[in-house]
Amino acid sequence: MNRKNNFKFEILSILIILVCAIILVIPQIRSNAVIFGTDTVFHMNSFYETASQILNGKFSYFQSNFGYNGSARIVSALYGPAINYLGGIILALSKSWVTLQVVLNIIVLWVAGSNMYALNRYLNVKRLIAIVISVLYMFSPVVLYWVIGHNFTGWGAAFLPLLCISAVRVIQDEAQPVNVVLLSITMSILIQVHLVTSLIGILILVLFYSFGLYKSRDKKNLLIKVVIAAGITLLLTANVWGAILDVYSGNTVVSTFPNPDLSNSVMHFTTTSYNWNHYGLIFSFIFIAQTIYTLIKFRYMALVEKLINGCGIIFLIGSSSLMPWKRVGNHFPILKTMLQFPERLSVISFVLLLLGIGIALSKVSYTRLVSCGMLVIASIIFINARHLVQAPIAHWQGSDINALYNGERSTNDIKLLKKAFKTKIN
């Protein structure tokens, strides 16, 4: 296949992923519903703040003078500034909360699917299998965490596969193990959207780069490129770490709330429930199957495949109820505040184990049969994801104000509350 045709097929694949993202949010578009999740109101305040700054021409990077009741609370500068300003721009242009959510939902799903597709294709996973793997990932709990809960972990998950390209490259590409531009830009994006996911990403880089450095014939050149990438990353994220240093050095800052029992916030292998802390039947099955496959075939795998599956299994166990997180949290209390939710670590298992499955299936001779089976699995995951999205939409259409938003509010009149969110912002 020539380069022109290959490029056309790659573009078509990305468009298929975009169509899948749009299809998932169609129920929200049709119902014109505002989805309320655990962090919705918190982030709505940030988006309202940045949108109001744009509309009024009164900019303040640190203080919240419009959102959070004009309390001057410092949020955007310390927590996902890139997404806060992206959301603010969309809200300022549309002046609609529903449009804001729909656009951001499509973007996060498409970015997650496209980056996962790029990672699979980089490791020569066959195109159709790569598409199916990408759809599985974009409809996984770690990405849907944004769509239904409005947690920035979903944005971190959307960009993490791109960082994993730099991780596997150091093992896969002996001639050019480090792409300074790709590594620095991807790491910078992660820091700008979700700091915790960027720290998890650094763990992956450390693991892969340690093996890459060990096997490298030009260790000095590899280290120099890593240092250069780190320097560029520091420059591109100066607004984040600079703000952190500035705020924490002269202020008493309220930290994120500590999770008293880390074992209550882990992933579970289940056959029924499917949400941000339950793998559900399909993911439980394919992850356990891939773990068994890895243990059986491990000695015959290439180094990069061993690392992909091995790290995926480690994080699969580490993020689940198999890990004694209550005891770990008691020994290392700082994790109760910094990590908060061990289920966040599962993003690595989703990326790496799904990638490992794609690599394994690409070796099978009967690709069409395998692809059909994968399409069936992807369809089931899509149906599950659709149900997750439908639940908060049903809450919006219902009459129970506690189901809509169980938190502080200035009114208990659900009609008035809905009307407020339908009103165009000024």
C-alpha cells in the first residue's frame, strides 16, 4: 500500500473514532440536558470564571473574581489551567452550559481514541484491531470519568497514550530512542491538564527509560536528550509550577481533602457493575485473559512487549482491591492527600493491557475472525457506556432535585434550578 492510500486510511480511522464519540453524546444533545457528576459544579465555577474574564476583559490568573461567588479563591492557576481556559473559551463563545459539556465531551473522547490509535499503530497493530482497541479505550471508565463525573482524570487519560509512545520508543527505536519534541510537548500537556496523571505518567517513563538506558549503546546521548526534554517541559509549564511555588510560598493553602480509607477507592473485578471503580464483565474478562496470556507467553515476548504487559499487570493489581491500600495508607499518610484515589492508577493498566491485547491479536492469522469478535466486544462496551451517560440525563429529566445535584444550592425548586442552567451567561 502506497503512502497516499495509507494516509487516507489513517484519516478515515480517526474520523471513525470521531463519529463514535459523537454518537455517544447524541442522547445529551437530543435531551438538551446538563450532566451533573461529582465534580461538575466545582469545574463549572472554573469555566465560568475564565469565560467571564474573557467576556469582561478583566483578567486575573490567580483570583476567582466571578466564579466561586467571587471569593478570590485560587483554582485555575493550580488545577488544570489548560482545560479551564479551553472550557472558558467555549463557554464564552456559546454562552450555554449544555453546549460546553457536549463540546468538551466530544473532544475528550476523540482525543483519547485518537491517541490510543496512534499508540497502537506506532507498534504496528493492524488497523482494524487498532480502531477497535481505541474505541474500547475511549469508552473505558477512566475516560468516561470526565463525561459522567467531570473529573480531570478523564482528560489525563485522554493524553496518556501519547506519552506512552515516548515510553515504548526508547525500547523500540534504537537509532532514535528519544524524540525530544514529542516527549516534552506531551509531558507539558499532561501537566497542564491534570497534575496527578502527569505524575503517574512519569512513573511509566522511569520504568521504560531505565530499561532503555540499560540497553542503550549511547547512554550519554540518551541522557542529554532526556535532560533537554525536561528543560523544555519546565519552560512550557512555568505557569503551573511557577504558580504552585508562588502560592504555596506565601500563603496557607487548603489542600485536597484526605481520603481516610484508600481501600474504599479502588478498582473491582465485577460481572455486573461498570463504572469508574468497577471493570465490569468485559474489561474484567479481557484483562484477566491478557494476564494469563502474558504469564504463559512471557519468555517468548520481545522486551517491549514484556514491559507493556508487565507494567500493565502491575498497575492492574496496584489499582485494585488486591492491593492492601488501607494498610499502605496508614503507613504512608501522604498518599491519602496526594493520590487520594488508588483507582486513578488503573489508567496505566487500561492503556498498556489494551495495547498488549492489540499486539497479541495482530499476530493471529485469522484477523477477520478476531476483528469480528473484537467488534462485538466494542459494541457491548459502547452499550455499557451509553447506559452510564443515560443515567445522569435521566436525573436531569426527572423531578428529584437530590438526584440532580446533591450539594449546596440556593433553591430547592428543581424547575428554577434547571432554568438557571438554561439561561445564557453574561
